[in-house]
Amino acid sequence: MNIRSVLSFLSIFFIFHYAIAQSQPAMNGAEIKLALKKLNTLGSVLYFAAHPDDENTRLISWLAKERLYRTGYLSLTRGDGGQNLIGTEQGEELGLIRTNELLAARQVDGGEQFFSRANDFGFSKTYDETFEFWGKENILADAVWVIRKFRPDVIITRFPPDERAGHGQHQASAILAIEAFKAAADPNRFPEQLTEVSVWQAKRLLWNTSNFSLGEGATSSDGFRMDIGDYNPLLGQSYGEIAAESRTNHKSQGFGAARQRGAITERFELLGGDLPQQTLLDGVETSWSRVAGSKKIQSLAAKLNADFDITHPEKSIDDLLALLPLVNQITDAHWKTVKSEELKQLILACGGIWFESYAAAPKFALGEQVPVRTAFIVRRPGIQAAVVGVRATGDGEISETPETTLLPYNELHEVSTVFHAAALTQPYWLNHPHGLGRFAIDRQTDVGYPQNPDGPATTVVLRINGKEIAFKRPIVYKYTHPVRGEVYEPLAISPRITANIGQRALVFNGDEPKTLQVIFTGHTQGSVSATASLRLPEGWRATPEQTSLQFALPDEEQAVQFTIYPGKTATLTDSVSVDLKYPDTGQEAQAFRVIDYTHIPKITWFPPAAARLSKVETGISAQRIGYLPGAGDLVPQALREIGLEVDLLNERDVTAEKLSQYDAIVTGVRLYNVNDRMRYMHPRLLEYVENGGTLVVQYNTTGGLSMDGIGPYPFTLTRNRVTDETATVTFLEPESRVLHFPNEITAADFEGWIQERGLYFVGEADERYQRPLRMADPGEQAYNGSLLVTPYGKGNFVYTSLSFFRQLPVGVPGAYRLFVNLLAKRN
């Protein structure tokens, strides 16, 4: 078979494993033994829920590594609407972090990861609200597509299809699972998919019950139970231990988990199909007997398992090479694809054959030629391996190697090729602007993938003991960090020039102009030039009108100061964006954004170079603010937009002398949840209030408070919230000073809010607190716990559950006006 024939074969049958895309996975002898056993297992299970962290990592690890089923997790959303406990990223960037945290979790527990187009728009109370935003048929179609493509024998949902699910998106996920279970088998449902996939009927649909859904202390009266607390001697861990390591990857949600040892009971209730009696896959043939014409495969696979020598895995190579063409001859295209890929990875592992492809730099620009080195080594004796060819995807060149030249034993060998950077490495679901409920994608075939299915990669053809096999490797950048050691980064393909604006919103307090600094960066290896200008709403203007850019070196920067003059009128949707005009084309500029945490690969993406323009007519009640950061927010930067001086404080700054310099102190979101030292700082903060200061405490959650008694007088926190950002706000105490000084607050100040009004409202509270505001989601009980205000000593104490951490960074005018009032000192 020549190289082009092999490459054609690969394009049809290759499965790209995203969870291991940073490097070729290492497999020790025990893991090879498990993989050999898995060759004889043809069962599959799909776990189905709404968000990152909803999955049961104990069950996934047990299914994947004990039962050896192909196990997947379909998270309908990427968690974009949650809060971030490790940084200030929100929205799409938080979704990017949680996508990679899920992939890191799957690396540990052995599952595969899938997503729909649904956007996590924030907490919803009902499935009706969820479907209104998502578009039920759109997300149902995605779920059906994933089921038809993955072909699970059993589907398991984390939540029930009713109010016990709690979150409206949780309930919606269960409703969609029930409908998708049926629709995937119906050729009249989403027939346009059937050119790529076939209908599929899973054997059963189960709800994996939990105390959270049943109620604490409750038990499931009917259903199926099993113990998954097994200890795997090959792995040296129980599944409770593996699951804890997996779940701890959800670091942006603070879900570090303790390792569990001993019996673990999982419970299931039937939602579709028939109830199992002995195992989850009762009635499903999970051996090769389910595939016609597989007797030779069964015999040879059994021999491989019986003969495997854990100290000399290379002895299995010839049988593995003999098994691969047998698998490729079966008529069941699904299992042919799955099992041939498993075999190929086993051949590499048993032969100690390792190879990776590296770019010369972490980033190249669109249209450039990327030099790529692919390094090889054979680390077991007696293996005859030769590189037949290496080709980069896109317009890469084939590098032929003489067939008689073998890879030397235990010596590195390199082949060079070129990758043509024909497309940005923008996450495919962020290629286009999207609505609140779901992402816009170009291709149906992208649905389900956690990351781009066509990222920079090389195709490698090896001749191993006389048999040619094609493999695929991502092109990565690798370097040695002095602390972290060897570090892999995904290769980034960027625009030729990017434009970074330093803030999400440019806030004008009145008609005075403001300066906008834009950092332009050239990313080409050679020179590049363009002309840049700002695109503004009608009536707004900027100087200079345009500026010339010229870059001679990669990563060269040019900072340009634009002065923006606001228009006489403004709307809540006004924005500014950057236009670039190259000699050959013109386009709206994109920013260059990097998200870098050590527990996940570096993330690079290119959002539009744009910012909201907001006109705020506000007085100033406090000039100098001290800010104690909590779980991570952008409120300090937002307050600086209206001219306030904001200093970030730490525990050493919480002294009477230091605090007395400030007109007001503000605590960041969840500070009393994430900082155990608050029990010592809080009395000093209240002393500051007694002496005449203003303390504004932003929301905290009900669980994990570092102390009792956040306020000077008692109050309790609840899980109550108002998720409708347009909900009517009623003024219960219209004479309250926070509604009048320095700004007169009206209903108009609650227009243009995003995602929600507030969360974790106060419940019971001492009568000495004022409760100026009341609000409710449509058709629900009204709450008056979004804002508490009380005098204390000579000063003022404020507790607010309003989501200022979302409103201020995007420039909501009324949120600014109200927050300024909260900062005011007493008369």
C-alpha cells in the first residue's frame, strides 16, 4: 500500500482522541494488559447531563476501567454561565477553561467528552426558560447526533425530568435525554443527519439517582443498585480514588475531592427501555459475538490476552499486526473504527514506538509556512520499524523516507516537513457571534467535538514488521520550564495583526472624552503592515481617524492612543470595534487572548477587538476605595473606569490606620467563602465602619462560609435568586438614602442588565436592616433580600446579592449609578 492510499484510509477511519492530544500517551504494562482485555469488550455507555461537574466520575471511571466499556460524557453546555474560583474569566473564556478541565478529567477516568451547541446562560429555574433560550429542537438534534455517532448501548442521565433536578438546565437535560433516546432510533426525526450517521436505539435509559435529587436521607424504592467500589490491582487504585483525581480537575469550580475507598453504591431508576437485573448492560452482547464474521478476531484476541508477557510486550506485536486487517474487514463500520484505533495504539505501546510532531514556535500567523519536526524512537528490541512518510494536514508536503532505512533501536530520528497555516485555531463554536442560548457553528459534523476536529496535525505512516499503518499526531510546541519541566502547548495560528483593548467596556461619565489604548501586535515571521481605524456608533468620533501599522518582527507591539468623543445620545448596545485594512484585504480586527493555568493546556483564542461604549450620568460619592478580592471578579477595574481610585488590599492592609485612608471598603464576590482569614479580618472591618467608614460586602454562597455573622447584626443567606435580568424591581423603602444620593435611582437604572438580577439573597434579617428593593422572576415569589443597608456606629454597612460582578465590567449604566450610591458615607 503506498502512502497516499494509506492516508486516504486514515481520513475515513481515524478517531482523534482529544483527551490525549498533548502528547502520545504513555502506557505501562498494566495499562497495556487492560487495553488488551478491552479489545474483547464491545459495550458502550453515554452519560448525559447539563454542565461540567454534573458527571459522576466514580461511575465513569468504573465503566471505562473496570468494565472496559467505551464510556462518554455528553455535557450539553461548557459551563460558560458559572462563577470562576481561580481567576476573573467569565462567559466564553470560562467555557474554554471548563472544556479543558473536562478533558483533563477524562484523561484520568478514561471517558470521552462531548458537547452540544447549548450555551450556559446562567441559572434557570425551569426547563421552559431553558428551552426558550436554547431552542429545544436545536439541542435535541445535537443530542440525537451524538447518540447516533457514539452508538451507546445504555444512556444514563444525572438528573430526573422534574423539579427534583433543581436547576432548570438540569431538568432540561433529562427531558432531552428521554426524547433523544427515542428520536435517535426514528428515521423521521432529523433525517438530514442520516447521510453521515445511522439511526440508533439504545437498550435502556436510566437515571443515576443521588441524595441531591432524592432528598437527603432518602432512598430509591425501585430500580437497580450496584457496588462500584472495586479496587483495580493493575492500576493500584479503587474507582473512588480515580474519581477524586478526575473531579479535582474542575478547579475553576473549587471541586477538589477526597479519595474514597471501600464500597460505593450507585442507584438507578428506569426512564426508558427495560430495567437491568444483574448488570447495567443486561441483554446487550458486549463481546465480539455481536459482530458478524468475527470468529477469527475472537480467537486471536483471546490468544493475545493469554500470551501477553508484561515484561516483554513486544512479543505481542505480530499477533496485533495480524489482528488489525481482520478488524478492518468487518462490515460493522462503527466497531471497525473503534477497535482498529485501539489496536493501533496497542501496537505502538507494545513496540515501545514513540513519535511526536513539534512546531518551531508556539504561534504562527495565518498563511505562513510552519516548519515541523517529527521525532521517532523505537524502544523495544526486535521491532522492525521504518518511516514511510510524514505529511502535515492542510497543504503540507510529503517527506518520503527510503523504505530500506529502518528506525534505529533506542535512538531518536527526526523527519522535517511543513504545515501550511490555512485557518485560525479559533475554537469552532466561537467562530461566529452567538445568541444567549446557543453557539453558531458552520458544520453539522463538528457537533459533539470538545475541540476543533481539524486542528494542526501530521499524518505519519510507519512500516512495522512489514505492515504499513497510518497515525495522526497534533502539532504542538514543546519547551522546558525551569519549574514545571517539560511543557506542551497547542500550536496557535493567529491573525496577521491583532488588536487588544484593555477593557470590556469604556464608561463615559458625562460628555468628557476618554482615551482608549489599543495594543496592536504583529504575528508574522516577516514584515506586515496595515491601516487601523475605529468603528463607532453614529454621532461618536475618534482621533486619530486612522493610524498606520508596520511590524518587522514577530510579537512586535505598537500601542495607539485613540481619543473618543461620545455622541449626544447613547444606547445600551453602543460599542466600538477596530477595523484593519491590509494591502490585500480589509476586516474587523480580532484580539489575541491567552488563558494560562498549569492544570490545563494553554488556551489561545481570538475574540472580536471590540468593547462596549457606555454613558453613565453619575455623581461621585466616594473617591478612594479599598478592595479585598474574593473568588475573582473585574469590579476594581470597572470602578476605575468612572475615575475612582481603587487599591487592592490583603490581610496586612486590614488595620485601623490603613483602612482609615479609604472612603469605602468593598469585598469581592465570595470572599467569606474562599478566605479562611476573614474571621480575623472581619472585626477590624466592622471597627472601620464604627469609626465612620462604608463597607460594601458583595454576595457569598450558603455553603462553606469561613465564619458566622457577616454583618453587624444577624442575617441568613439562602439559595434564592432572580434569574430574569428584566425582572421588575420595586422600591420598598423609597426614602432610603441609597436610592437618592448622589444619584436618583429609578426603574430605568435596571435596564440593560445581563444574565440575572442577583443570587444567594438574604433570607431572615435583623429589623435594623433596611431592605430597599424587591424583585421576582415571572410567576414566582418576590424576594426582598438583594440589598441590605444599615447604619453602624458612625458608618454604613451594605450587603448586596445583586450581580454587580457581571454588570459593572460590561458597563451597565444603572448598575454603576446604584453602586456609587452604595459607596456613600453617612451624612
